[in-house]
Amino acid sequence: MVLLYATKSTRNSIIALLGCLEQRGIKAELVEDEKELLKKSKDEIVCMSILSTEFWKISELAKKLKQKAKLLIAGGPHATADPESVLRAGFDIAVIGEGEESLPELILSEDRKDVRGIAYLGKRLVFTGRR
């Protein structure tokens, strides 16, 4: 199951991603309450779209989720502009640019290295290239 966390500011973009995931046969759920997200996140993939104005609040939430979720994925304007900051804040993967193709491919992929349009931390920042 993929949990898509939406704030008031990111709701529309998250709903678009929800549709893309469902279209590919990926079971996904929209969650708009932080407490509900924390309750449901155990061993799940959690995705968030991050605006720079919400980065610090989302970073605190990521710290709590890191202990529970199977995988934390960040996308949105902040992750695209500064992927390293979201990865250092605790996210496992940053989606760079539009996630409508990269996110479903990432979730279905055996190896994240094969997915273009993402970044993650190895010994250094790894960017798989633009889509």
C-alpha cells in the first residue's frame, strides 16, 4: 500500500499522483491527517509533496515516520529544487520534476537505479537523470 500525504497546499498535486498510481494498478490511499498517517504508516510506502514553506514541518514528520514506514518518498517543488536537503531530512528518495511517471515506475521497480527522475543518497548524492 502506498500512502499519499496531502496538506491543504499540496492536495491537488497529490490527487493527480493518486490517479496515476491507481491507473497502474497500485493500491494507494490519500491521507490528510498527520495522526492518521502516523497510525497507518507501519511498513508502508509514504509519499509527500513538499513546498519550501512547509519543509521544516514536513521534516519533523519525516523523522517520526522514518521509524515506521518501509520507504519515504519526497516530491514537489522543494524536493526538485534541493533534493539533498530532503534526503538528509530522512527521506529515502526524492522525485525530481513531475512524478506522474517516476513515482509509479519507482514503486513497481526492482531496482531504483533503473528509474529516471529520482535522487537518493549513496556515498554521495545519486541522480538518475531527467525523464
